[in-house]
Amino acid sequence: MNFKILILIISILTSSSFVSAQDSDVEELNLIEMELDRDLRSSPVPEDKETPSETGRSTLPPTQNNLQEVRNVEDLNRLTEFQQVSIVQRRFLPRTERVQFFLAPTLTLNDPWFNVYGGTLRAAYNFREAWGIEAGYTFLSTDKSQALRELDKENNTVAKNIVFSKSYYNVDINWTPLYGKMTWLDEQILYYDTYFSAGFGGTEIQTGDVQPTVHLGVGQIFSMSKKMAFRWDLSWNFFEAKDLDARSTGAYNNVFLSAGFSFFFPEASYR
């Protein structure tokens, strides 16, 4: 009997210790679960990362595309398409489908025997900003230079066979590939165009004969307003003519410098 009571007491103690062990394990699991929940609630929610689309562009809204700030010219190549816009100023003085009239005094730069002065009148029409056609006429007044006067006086000679120009006319194609701006005494911005011209015409010499002439030119137009500008032009003419004694034919060239004002019509209203 005593043996049965002992076995009963041992079984009761064993079952109670097993139940207490299970309870301890459950409590530990509950504590671990509470810690994990607290860590998840306290940690920040991760942001969605930018994922490239099939086209290689960002699928995030424009405000999340890390737009670049432009501070230097070198930064322009980092602009995001359709989200940042860089404005490059167009020509201040538009010329497309406008007529230009140019008036200027003219002088020669390369004639050692004659002082040549005159005036130039030109009319131009631009099909586009860079391309136009121009027709011009230049009348000239010629006087002997000091060198020729001394030659006649000292050597008792008269230079009768030297050819000089009385006038010339030309038709050119104008090409204006360069546009820029500069400051004037740090007070005013000047806009200018640089153009090149090439064409054909005729040069009238002192005998009245008109010689076929090839014309090349370069110049600049400085805008004063959208209808008026200061312009300088350097023209180089090539032609052949017979000497006055008709013994030989020589090649001649004239370099003329003109500086005056251009006027544009009609009024520019589209810029």
C-alpha cells in the first residue's frame, strides 16, 4: 500500500513539473513575439525605390526624379527631358521674310594710286534667318593719291594706263551663321550677326566699259532695335580689264569698306 502511495505522489509531481515547463515555454514565446512586434512598429517604413521602366526612364512622379539645378553651362546636358527646360535666347533682330535697306559711305583700302570714295545702297530680302539675297550699287569718286602726284611731278610722267573703278553693282547670296552678344561699357548689351556674301556683278571703269566682276564679302550687323541696325561691310571685287593703251589685259581687285545703317521692313511682330 505504501508503495502505491509513493508511485502516486511521484506521478503527480512529474505531471505538475511538465505543466509548469510548458507554461514557461509559452511565456517565453509570447515575450519574443511582443519584442518582434515592437521592433516592426518602431522601424521606419522603407521607401519605394526608383524602378526603371522598359524605356529606361523613371516611373516615379516628376517631383521624385532628383531634378538637377542648373548653375553653369556645363549643367545643361544633365537636364531631364520634358521636366526641366533651358531657354536659349533667339535673335533679337528677326529678319525672316523682311526687307533690309542699307545706306553707307564707302572707301577703298588697297589702291595705292587713287583715293576712292563713294556711297553704297543695297536692298536685301531674307527667306530665312540664315539665308537671303541682296542687290547693291556703289558709286565712286576717284582722285589721284599723293604718291601718284609726286610721281607725275618728279618724273614728268602722266599715268594714263592705270585702270580705276567708277562704280559697280552686284547680286549676292548672304549667309549668316553666327549670332552673338557683347556688352558696351558694362551698361548695354549689343546683339550682332556675322554674315558672309558671295555673288556676281559688273565694274564700270573710267572708259565707261563694264567688266564682269566676282564679289566676296563679310560684315556684321549690330542691332539697335528690331527695325534698325548699324552695319559694316568689307567687299572684295575681282575683275579683268584692258589697259588704256589696249596692249594687255590685267587682273584687278578692289577692297571696299562700307559702314552705315540698315533699316528693316515690315515691323517685326512675331517675337
